[in-house]
Amino acid sequence: MTIGPRVYYAMAKDGAFLSVAGRLSPRSRVPIAAVILQGACAMLMTFTSFPQLVTYIGFSLTFFTVLAVSSLFVFRRRPGWQRLPAVSFAFPLVPASYLLVGAWMIYYGFMLRPAISAAAVLTLIAGAIVYYARLRTGGTRRELA
């Protein structure tokens, strides 16, 4: 409940989220709208069971960690890539094995709980639509590479 609103605030300041979440209260310097949004999300989540929440959140987290690890295969080919020991250890065996396990977990999530996994995918799609809509309307302040 405390970190989520600050993430919304930072995203709004970068133009990647709704601008109302980027406003601070002049008196308390707290992003009130972002706190209310986070509270509303938390209240909505109380209507689902704990195992469903674990599946929903686990699916999303696994999906993004698989994307992050797969990016190693792209970035290692770029000139100027700094080879760090933590990233280069047993490359490509360690990241490839992680990708296999992660892909299996995503697949298994769909097979075990298709409705919850589909809800997670729809949430990700909705977030991508909002993000790209903000990009088109000139909502971001950063230059995209």
C-alpha cells in the first residue's frame, strides 16, 4: 500500500500513467489520487481468493521475468555490452534453463487456471493500451530510444 502509489506517481511524472496520479497534495506531499487508486485496487482484490491472487500475480511476474531474461540474448549481441560476471556465468545455459522453466510455468498456469491466466493477460493488454495511448498523445516526457 505504500510503494504502489509512489510507483504510480513516478510513472505519471514520466507520462506513462494517468496524470492525476502524478499530483502531490500541497500540504502532505503525498500523491492522494494514487493512494486512493491503490486502495481501490486492494479492495477489489479482496473479492478473490488467495490462491487465485497467487496465480494471477505469479503469472504476471513470471511473464515479465521471462521477458527480462530473454533480453540478455538480445543485448549481449550489441556492441559495447559490458560483460558482468553475474550475467555471464554459464551463459547461455543458466538463462536458457530459466527461460524453459518460466515458459513451462506460464503454459502450466494457462492449463491449470485458464480463466485467471486470461485475466492476467487482459490486464497486461489493458496496461499496454493505456501506455501506448499516452505515448501517442504526447504524454511521456522522456525520449524513446
